[in-house]
Amino acid sequence: GRQHCRISDQETNGKNSTASSNDFSDPVYKEIAITNGYINRMTRDELRSKLAEFKLETRGVKDVLKKRLKNYYKKQKLMQKEPINGDSYYDYICVVDFEATCEEGNPPEFIHEIIEFPIVLLNTRTLEIEDTFQQYVKPEINPKLSNFCISLTGITQDIVDKADAFPQVLQNVIEWMRQRELGTKYSYSMLTDGSWDMSKFLNIQCRISHIKYPSFAKKWINIRKSYGNFYKVPRNQTKLTIMLEKLGMNYDGRPHSGLDDSKNIARIAIRMLQDGCELRVNERMHAGQLMTVSSSAPLEGAPAPQMPRYRN
């Protein structure tokens, strides 16, 4: 029962760039358009009152509340018209937010190495965090962490000194995912806060470790893009703390802890799914380059995870 993020609101004139004009000869779409016009004129208090009436979340800025109420009405009307098959969406979303070595000012020649690999497993049916994975990683090129990095991430020198090298941690990640039958019994997608985790940090780390880029991480949901498109906000309004604030939530935990960041990103994903967004893969790696995935591409889950081969 979730609408695609790419579907924009039907405004009162009944136009929509992703639907043919014939769709709006249907009285259901006309009714949705009229309702949306009414919702656009509601005050924040009226919106909150109506959301409370339907036992929906009442936190968030006015634009978020409008989107939430519009999607609720739209879903109800379309379900009356034709029940939506809920079996076609990902069973799970794996939220990843790496922490990497860094220096103050991040000089351009500095090579970032992953030092924390967290995963938060979000069940899209129950909309709950079902499990988590976290391991620290021992860096090779810059084994001594900068004071700036320690202060920022809370990861100490002692922690990384005792940690496994990246190939072993990746093997542990893959085993953890296999045990949860991701890509075999259950469909899933990776999700990140921005493009860098996969296109930069994981890409660089695989080169450092002389392993091929893992196939399960070649496509992912960039939640910043999804959030911006869904709630119709500019990209500079999609930082983690701003997204939480606009949705009426506070950051929970320690900022720049990879696991805590991942949990907070998962909370945003849960709220977006509740608000009617179908989070879809929107970015991928191809021949080592970051590319956009069209919102009209078929919804496909990531493959069963396998340890990538070593390369020279």
C-alpha cells in the first residue's frame, strides 16, 4: 500500500507528470485531486487534528503533515478501487553508514579507510529494526588515527588496533546477511545517507584491500534523494539532522557513531514508509562510476551476498 516516491501530489487541476491524462477521467482521481486541494488550505493545527483522528503521526513540519495526510487519503481511495498487492516490495532494507579515517579539513590527497561497518536491518512489513551488525576495521595505510578522527567518531586507537582487517570484516558481514537469508528467502535493498558510503568509501576500501567491489552493494537507496523527491524539499534540506528535525524527531545516540547514525537513518526510512513512500533503489555503481537509477526501473532486490574475488 505504499506509493512510489516519484509520484507527486495530484494538485487541484488533476495533472500529474507520471500518469496519463486518461487516469483523471476516473472519478477516484478527481476525488483525490479535490481532497488534496482542501488539504493544501488546512492550517498546521487542522492537519494535526485530522492526522490524530486517523491515529497517524502528528509530528513534523507543515509540508510533511500535508504529504502524510494526502498519502493516507490517496491510499484509502485507491485500495477501495483496487486492492494493492503488498508482496512486490523489498522484505528488508539494510541501512549502512560507514565511519572512515579522516583528518581535520580532509586534505584531497588523504585516503579514507573504513573503520566501522554497521548494518541496521529494517523489516518493511513490521516497520521495526529487527537486527543490527557492527564491527570495527583495522586500517592499513594510516593505521594511526588522527585526534580529529577519534574525537569525531568516538572510535579509539585501541579499538582499531584490536579489529580485523577489512576483508575479514566483509566476510563476517556476508555471513551475517546469509544467516538472515537475504537475497534467498527474503528480498532486500541497501540504503545509505547520501552517495559517499558506497561510491567513495566502499569503492576506495575494496581497491586498498585488493578485492572486487561486492555485487550486493552495487545498487542502493540514497535516502537523501528519496526524502527530497518525496517531501519536495531542496537537496540542502536533506542532511540527517535536518530530516529528523523536519519529521519532528530528535537524534538518538552519538552523532558520527556508524551504528547510531544507521539507526537514526532507519528511523527516517520507517517514517517515510509510514507516510506512503516506496523507497526504491535510485543509485548504482557501474564500471567504478556512480550512476542514477531511473524511478521507472523495475523494483529488484539485491542479489544473495557473496565474498568478492581478490584482484591484483
